[in-house]
Amino acid sequence: MKIKLPENIAAVESYKPGKSVNNVFEGLNLKRTAILSSNENNFGPSPKALEAMTEAMGKVNLYPEPSSVSLRIKLAKRLNTQPENLIIGNGSDGILSTIFKAFFSSGDELISSKGSFVAVNVMTKLNNIPYIQTEMRDGYKFDLDAIAEKINPKTKAIYLCNPNNPTGTIISQNALDNFVKKVPDHILIIVDEAYSEFANSLTDNFPDSTQYNLPNLITLRTFSKAYGLAGVRLGYGIAHEEIVATLLKVKLTFDPSIVAQAAGIGALDDDEFLQKTIANNLNGMRFYKEKFAAMGLKFTPSFGNFVMVDFGTEAAAGQVFEQLLQRGVFVRPLKFFQLPHCLRISIGTPEECELLVEKLEEVMVLINL
Ligand SMILES: Cc1ncc(COP(=O)(O)O)c(C=O)c1O
């Protein structure tokens, strides 16, 4: 191609279509399989969301509500806030992308931690934003003191992932209380709570960052995980109304689709599905912890719907990944999360969790770790 690209875009590695997740086991002749690689909800979508989407399909000749008013009104009631404090997007990563467009100018920097959500890494590169990353501490946790020390006149925003993907660790209530006090109010604090529904069920010490009511903090949440709607792309942000108004100016007018907006409205009525998902996650987490400990694995206490296991070296993690794949279990290698010696394993249905444990036990004996 003769068209010259900006250097930052040219430097980003192109997406190489390989095997799709739909055919990772092709040719392996397996009876039982489990996809445990993307922290999805393996119960499928919320049935009430599905019903609402089916109805909305009959209206796709129409444009969606430009700022998802109906969903914002419903969500505001649920969250005890105002629609003016909510932005709906094509997934929470759609909102993150809008934040980059709306708030960053050339020279602005973002601070976060190493070993956090890989999409942020990619977005900083695409937007030419220097990404300042501190080391993790105390067993794969965010080092908030180190982040506070990195604040400088170029800092535009700080990204916190709570619980953190892929480590599963949380920033505790006390730690977050102290941290937000240290951040000047001209710096945007982005708190990504994609797994908040799971964290709240796993600990009493998980802070709800919406409660600070700060003019410079946005909380990101999603329908992708607990509500099983990753494929329709629906997420939301909760923030001061001026932040929301700014993001609404910048976002693509008709995001998200009429089907996605309907899905969200349906999902919010589906408490039964949400509770079933949370209960399954509690059981799955207990099961993984017990079995992983019995296998002598080094894993991080997690507050999401996944567990990160540290296999010591990239080679060992690679072997475990490959051998699990051969046996019908697909998990997530973490090279691009800067943790190449680890694998992240999602919590699936009870049968899938059992399959993972059975196959991991086999693999651990086979490769003699
Ligand atoms: C921490 C975190 N934030 C955001 C997302 C993406 O959420 P969404 O599907 O709403 O874009 C994920 C998905 O894995 C995630 O782990």
C-alpha cells in the first residue's frame, strides 16, 4: 500500500486471522470441550435479554435512540443515580475508546500498572498516548503509591482495573479511598469494574467507585460478563454529568444498536439469570481454589470470573496451554498482558470446570511440573 500511515498506527501489529475460537478444536475428535479463554458467561445470554432482542430484531429498519435514553432511565433507577450520569456504549471498551477521543490531546499521558487489561495498552498505542506503567506489587496487585508518584503535569488520566484482568486481584476499599484523595481533580480517574458483580459476591471489601461522586472519576461496567451479552457489545459508564455530556458529544451517534439497547433493558429485569451466574461463579471459584491448591499450583486469589495460574516460565505456561488445547480445554495465554509465565482460566459451567480440572491434573503429571 502506498498510502503513508501515521507512525503509531504502522507500529501496531496487524491482526492475523488464525483459528477462530469457534474451531480451535478442529480435527481433534474430542467429545467434551470447554472454552475458558475470554471470561464470558458460558450459561449463554440472559433469557430475558434474548426475548427483548428477538422483539427488537423486528425494528432494525429504524435507527436506535441516539443516547440510549430508555436504557439510561432504567439503569439510573437500578443504580440510584440520574440518567445524566450515565453513558451507554458499544461495550465498556467502546466507552474507553470514546474517552481517548474526548479527553486526550497530543502530549497527554496515561498512567496505570503493568499486568493489566491489554485493550488499554492497544488503545494508548493507537492514540499515540505515552503509557506510563508501574510494576505490580504484593502478589500481582496495583501499586497505588507508585502510580501516585508518577503523576506529573502531562498526566491526563489514570486507569485502574478493579478487579484486575488478568490477575483477579482487587484494590480494597481503604486503598481506593486513600488513593482518590491524592489525585488532583484535573486528572481523570478511570475505574474499570467489568467484573464488579462477581467481586461483590466474593468479598465485602470491594469498593463501589461510583460512591465517591467525584467530578473527575468515571466507573466503567459491562453487560458482557454477568449478563452474558459479550457478543452484542453493551457497556456503561457512570460519571459526573459534565463528563457524560462530553462523551455524548464525541461518541458515534447511533451506538449501541437497537438490538443491544433492548438487550440491556431485558437483562436488567433478569435477576434470576444474574443470581444463577453469581452462584455458579462462587461455586466454580471454590472448586478451582480447592483443586488448584491440591495440585500444588501457584495461583492468585481472584475476585472475578477467572483465576490466574503462575507456571513459573513462559515455556511451562506454553506447554500447559498446548496440552490443555489438545485435550479440549482452551484457556488464555498472557504474553500480551506482560505475564507470559501465567495462564488465565475462566470459570465456566460446572461441567466445564470439572473438565478443566481433570485435564489440568493429567497435564501436570505429563509434563512433570
Ligand atoms: C477489565 C475489562 N474491561 C473491559 C472489558 C471489555 O468489556 P466489554 O465487553 O464491555 O467491552 C473486559 C473484557 O474482557 C475486561 O476484562
